[in-house]
Amino acid sequence: MPLKLMYITNSEDVAHIAEEAGVDRIFVDMEYIGKTDRQGGMDTVQSRHTADDVRRLAQCLNKSELFVRVNPIHEKTDKYSSSKEEIDEVIEAGADLLMLPYFKTAEEVQTFVKYVDGRAKTVLLVETPEAAAIAENLVKIPGIDEMFIGLNDLSLGYGKNFMFELLLDGTVEELCLKFRKGGIPYGFGGIASLGKGMLPSEYVIKEHYRLGSTCAILSRSFCRTDQVTDLKEIQKIFETELPKIRELEEECRVYSEYFWKNRQQVETKIRQICECEDAK
């Protein structure tokens, strides 16, 4: 099966364009607690979407699933509601899948599953070294539907300079193997348009297929809606670039023997990037 592709937006117009182009999941990103502190200075997406965005998108989507990243498990303060309140509101608003980010313990996962209570599918975002260390235990927790490896924060946690170094050093492959043994679908990272990105997207997509991944996020660079605001231009990007990704995926399914050659090319590219970063 092709990768389930996700795109982050809270715009009804952009969501409709993405859905019609074949994006499988519209991603509403509500995570903000602690994110600025740990990713300060990085060119990463910090969306600050809300439950109202979930509610609006739930009413306009026809085919795509509504995927929501909530905040890490937390108690109520004078600045924000508790995790339970947040999760209840998001599910009531119409979320199909909920993602738990930046957890470190099995207890946090169990609390998340308890709060969701079977009302939506659950996805764990493994993006801390502590979570990666207990991956074999995580897949045994009842109520977990999918796993996703967050390369940005996990690479920071391991002291890496480039997030795709985790493909080079075997971290992603080891986690994928544990998820596969646990019988839980999994994905990792983001992909840009073909030919784009420091590590070109086609290399990353082939690694998804080699590793048995089932889903990926379309990265911000796939369609920079913070820079491109004309809806016709956005539609053109999706209608032009998404079929190219699907065509490459079909090639991956038919010609799977080239995965190891791609792996060698990935290693070479990442080493070159890391050498350039070290030289700065």
C-alpha cells in the first residue's frame, strides 16, 4: 500500500486542496507546551493550532482523516487546561487520530490511552531517547494503534547536527524493527517534493519502503503556505508534486531490489552534509 501522507494545516481551503490531491490525513498541530524551549532557533514548524481548528476542519473534510497532535501529558495550570480536558475537547471536535508527543515513560502513554478511551485512534510520537529506549515495552501497551519517529527532537536528544543522521547510525532502522515485531504500523520524518530537501526526498521515500514504513508527513517545504498564499498556486503544487511522489512509490513497490543501493547513497549524502555542518 502507498504511504499515508499527512499535511499540516488549519486552513479549510488548503485542507480541501490537499484532500482532493490525495493527501490521506490533514494534520492539526496543537502542541506548544515546552516546544519553543527545546527547539528554539531551529527552523521547525510550531503551529499553535486549536480545538476550534479541529472542529472547523472536521466539518469540511470528506475523505481525509483528521489527525491531531495534542500536547504532552500535563496538569491544568492558569495558562492551559489539563491533558484530559484537551483530549476530551479534541475528540468531541471530531478528531480521528490523536498523537502523543514528547513522552518519556510508559506511564505517560498509559495515561494517554486512558484519556482517549477508545474514542479515536492513538499514535505515539517517539522523539526522546527515553521513549526510544523503551520501544519494546511501548508496543505491548494495549490501545496503541500506530507509532511515529520524530526525527527533529530525537536527533536533538542524541546530540546530532542533522536529523537524518538517525538513518545513518541505525537508530531509525532499530526502532522500525521493534515496531514491526510488535505488529504496530509505523512511520517517520517528513518528505519534501522530489529533488528537494538537504537529503533529497526520493532517497528518503526509498528508505521508507526499505524499512516497511506506512506513513510520512509532507514537510513544510513541500508547500510553503507561509510564503505561497494564492490558492491556485497551492493547488498547482499539490496537483503537480503529489503524483510524482506516488509514481516513485509505485517504482519502489516494483523494483524493491534497489533499496540497498539507495541505502549506500543515503549514507554518502548524510556524511557529506554532516561534514559540511561540522566545518561551519
